[in-house]
Amino acid sequence: MRRTRRRPPAVLLAPGVLALALLVLPLLALLLRAPWSALPRLLREPAVGEALRLSLGTAAVATGLCVLLGVPLAWLLARADLPGRAVVRALVTVPLVLPPVVGGVALLLLLGRRGVVGRPLEALTGLTLPFTPAAVVLAETFVALPFLVLAVEGALRGADRRYEEVAATLGGTRWHVFRTVTLPLVAPGVAAGAVLSFARALGEFGATITFAGSFPGRTQTMPLAIYLALETDPEAAIALSLVLLLVSVAVLAGLRERWTAVR
């Protein structure tokens, strides 16, 4: 039976269109005002190139840390009989709603030169983390890790556990079953979480500037460079904004099949 289309009520149509305009028009303005002819030259500027390379490198390392640490944590939340699991899950999601600058302050209080861990760490090893590239990676990992954990936990909960049970009855150890059965089952969730984590790390601003500062060529990532360039070189700021926009579009393209599978 053919389904007839009904016109949406005007009381919902007007605010819906307004919401769509609020989301789309700023991006359209960015595309319209972009210095397309000067874009290759702007992207070859030393400061822009340094910020781009630093952002891509630190975001990649942060994403690797998210996968390395987040997959085991997601497994604990989804499969282990963990005491206080609801509290742990709530703590994992805190960075999603926490203002990033607060996360930067928290990292300083933990790992700064006078921090709870930072002071004994410096005394024992002479190592200081704040205002270094390592601080950029840690700040990005802090804000991006929940995306990976939640994506993988959802994949684990939706996976068919019968395959794992069969592998276990055939003599597979827990590690062997996890490596050869569980991980392939949840690989799409891991990939989606990694892509989201990379995009979030690439766009991180508040925690980074608080914990790592904004030193050109050392800790100045693309979002920080955009913020500073708005006052001195608006065209460079627009060029960097376009790069981040293209990355976001690439993220949406990578997740398209997972999103369009929902009806």
C-alpha cells in the first residue's frame, strides 16, 4: 500500500526551517567568504603549515591512545560485572558535557608542576608535561576518549555473544577469543569511535590552550591558530577553518553508512 505524504504542520515547519538555517547559513557564509584563489598560498604559509602538521600529528596520537585505552574500558563497561558500573559510565561521559577549559584546569591541577601527580613526577624524573606537545596530546585524549568508549560499548552490547561462546567451548582462551572473535565483531564500532575521536581531537581548543598553551610550532594547533589569526590575518583564519570543515565533512562521509542504516 502506497503511503501518502502529509504536509508538516506550520507550527513545526517554521521553527524547523529556522533551526536548519541556523546550522547551515554560518557554514555557507564561510564557503562564500573563503579566499579560494589565495587558498594554496595561505596553506603554504609557515605558521599555517606548522599548525596543520601539529594538529594532524597530535590528533592521530591522541586517537591511538583513545583506541588503546578506550577499547578495554568499553569492554569492562559492556561485559564485566564491574562494581559501580553506572557511576563509572557517568564519569566517562563527564568530558562530553564539561566545558573544555575546565578540563584543562583539571589537567593542570593533576599534572602541572605543582599538581597532585605532576610535582612528584618532576621530582623523580625531571619531566614536566604542561605547555609541551605531550600536553596537547593529553588534552585531546581527555576530551575525545568518551566518543570512543561509548561507540565501542554500544557495539559490544549489540554483538552476538554466541560466536564468542562457541570459540570458548572450542578451547579458546579469553584473550584469544577477544582478539580473534570479539574485536572483528565490533570493528565497525571501533572505527566509528576512532573517526569521531580524531575529529574531536582535531577541533579541541579550551583544554589545549589551558594545559598546553599556544606556542607556534610547539603547541599551537589549528583551532588556536584560527583564534589568533582572526585579529591579524583573517584570510589565514578562514583557510584553517576550511580545513577543519573539510575534516568534519570527511567524518560525516565515513559514518554515512552507519547513520543511514537507521530508519
